[in-house]
Amino acid sequence: MERRQARPSGLTKQHREAQSLMNELEQAGLARLRDNWISGGAAFELAPAEWKEFAAASSSDEQERRLLAIAAQALDVALRPAAPKTLKRRPPLPMLARPMLPDWLRPLLRAALKYAADARLKTRVATLVASRGFVLHPMDWMPAASDQESPDIYAPWVDWQAGADGDRQSRRGQLTAETWDDFYPAARRTALVELRRTMPVLARTLIETKGASEPAEVRLALVELMRFGLSADDIPFLKSLSADRSGKVRETAGRLLARLGERSDPADASKHPIAELAAFIEEGKSGFIRRRTTYTPIKPKSLAQKSRRADLFASCYFGDLVAQFGKTEPDFIGAWQFGVDEGADLFLVRMTAVSGSDAAVACLADLLAAAGGRLALLVLQLMSRLDNDRKRVLIRQILDDGQNLAALNLVEGAEAGWLAWSDLAKGKTIPALRSAVSGDNDVMKRSAEQYLETLGFLANPEAAEKLIDEVIAAGLSPASPSLGLLRLNAALAGNPSQSER
């Protein structure tokens, strides 16, 4: 605690200590006056001599009033604590472009957020609400400064959390080379993604010209955005990044080039890692009448070989592997013998997700989805590359099977609020949920409650409402927290009475 007044610059350490001691004595004296007034007594005799001189000529009641006025002035102004030097004034929280969630829905929202176990699941709640045209109240949920998964509508709040300057945020318009510095990272990322989808050349030019002077981690984030609207026009820029001083930037650019069909050109192909990887794959033939080529993974003979094979799949590009066998990507995928070695299957799918072309990813996803069973779950590794239609096909397939509902929690980038009741009713999901919530197996009950949370994100309002009725009829307590997101989903249809169900 210290007086709010300028200190003479020539005060010595002893003078400052003496002044601090006087402040403490004055506060102690004011505390005695306050305690006396609280107990109903008069405090005139306890006042400092200067105060007595000011109030002595008045009546006893007036003396106390004058002392009270002086004491209030001292406590509220003269001895008010000075702000710490580390305290910084923050700009007002930015207004978002959508209306705030209505107050009558906020209790349901808080229940859903409370049940969400981690930041990813809480972001999913915010995503569902955003899909219905609302944003959350900042006292209910705020994205973190490092958040890159929250809906784009929250970019101003992400930047505010990171310490964004309010003046810079208010004066920015469209992202250009001139306004680049007016955008903080989250808003800049949102603007660049939109530009890559609508004006990819402009976005690439901005990344090329402005990103060059950014730190390595910022350059990496900018180059990763090139995956949106990726086309052959981007090849010259991506090739120029082979001289970038960051190894991660070079690696990311190489993978993007591989997606565009660009192949590595090693000086000695026999010593290139792709040749070593190809040695783990056996080329053969199948069929008696119509002979066709097959590619079968060779099981490693030792842990060292197994580890080396995993490293090669992770570091090499899918197009280079296909070219090693002289095939096209779809032909190679069609000839791969899935099911022989589950580890190799997983590595191949991951390799395709990282460096395969869009056509290769679509071909592989369709093949795995058609195969069904455990192979269909490998499509989860391709989620970041699939369009929304293929994601919906996979989700419906998981629901129809009913045996691998846990895979729903691994689906990345799924749309919110589209799953219809007919999608649930025709498969095995509803019987599986009924059996889990009505049985005595606590593990199965907890798993079912997790699935309900995921379905609360995917379902449309009608499906959410009917699913609540189904599981309650099967024996789940109406007060179960696992119903929180389903209730919020159903209520977001706009009927306030649903919040009372």
C-alpha cells in the first residue's frame, strides 16, 4: 500500500522506508477509528492531532462527521493501493459477428460444458452452438490464446486472449500486404483460409512475401495453410521452400508437392529410402484366368526391422512408393493386400493421408469403407483429407454396425447437427445403447454415456430429442449429465419449453 502521489526522485532508500512506515502507521490509526465507529463509540480522542484541530470547534456529532469525511477521503484516495507495474490495460473484449446464446439456454450450455471432459470436447460444444447461429457468453466459455480448433467466428477472442491491440483490431479491413500487421495470428489464419478458397493466388502471394520475414514456427503455420485450395499453380512456390532454413517447413512443402504429383529425384535411386521401403513389399500375381498384380507387405523378422519399416513409411512419400513399382496411385491401392499385416495397412493409410493425392485419398477411403469391419475404421486416419460427404458415409457406417461406436470419438472435423433420426433408427446403434444403459455393466454404461455426448454433437434437433426419450425409456436417469449436450441440441431448435424437459 502506498500513497498515490509522485515520489521525489531524490528520495534515498531510508527515506522510502520511512515513508512506507508512516503509511502503515496512518492505516493502523484509521483502522482504530473505523473499529470504534463500528462498535458505536466516538473516535475524536483517537484522531491525529491535525484532524482534532480541524474538528475541535464543532459540536460532538459534527466532530465525528468531519472525522468520518476525512477518513473516507484518506482510505478511498490518499491511501488507495497503487496498481502493480506488471498490470496492463486490456482493450474491451471484441464483439463477435453472431448474436449471443439466449439466456434461457445458458443453463443447458453450462451443463454440457461441465460434462465435457477436456478442451477438445468443450470446443465441440461451442461448434454445435455456432452451427445454429449463436456464440457463447464469455463468462461461460472462452477459447485459449493457442486455440486453433474453435470455430472461426471466435478468432477475435483468440487474439484478444493473446494480448491483441484493440486499435489494430478495429482498423483492419480485408487482409492485404498493407493490412498484414493489423491482423493477429488467429484472425490472419481465418482470413488466409478464406482467401485460399476464394482467391488462392492472392493468398499464396501474401504467404510468400510476408511469411518470409516471420519466425520459423509462424512460417510453418502459414505454409500448412497452402493445403486449402492446393493446385499445380502452387508448385513453383513450394519448390522454392526447399531452401528454407527450417527443416519442418521444407518437410511440409515436400509433402504438399507430393500431393500434387511431384516426385523426388535422388542422385542414386538404389540408395534412396524409398527403395529400402519397397523391399518390405512383395510384388506378386493372383487369379488363374485374369492375372492381376498384387502387393503384399512382408512381415519384419525382427523388432529392428519393424521399427525401420515404420520410420520409412512415416518419412517417405506415397507417390514415390507407387512410382517405384511403376503404377498409378489407384492401381497400387487396388492391388494392396489388406488384412495380411494390420501394422503395414495402418502405415500405408497414414502415408496416403499425409502425401497422397486427393484422388488417391478418395480411392482409398471408398475401398476401405466398402470393405467394412475393421478395415473401415482405417478411414479415420484419412479424416483430415476427406470431404463432408465421405465423412458422413463413414459415420453412418459406424452407426449401422453398432460394434465400434468408440470410433465416433476419433472422427476429426465432422459437421455438427446433421445426423437424422432415420440414420440412427435403421442401424444397430439404438439397440446397443438400450442394452448398455439397461444392463448391470458399469463399464458399458460409462461408454454409452460417452457415445451419447458424441451423438449430441452430430444429431439434428429432432434426432436429439428422440434419442433422449429412447435412452430414458431404456433406464438411463433423466438427470444423467451425459444428456446435457443432447438437451442443448434439442433446445437449440428454438423451443424454450424443451429446456424444462
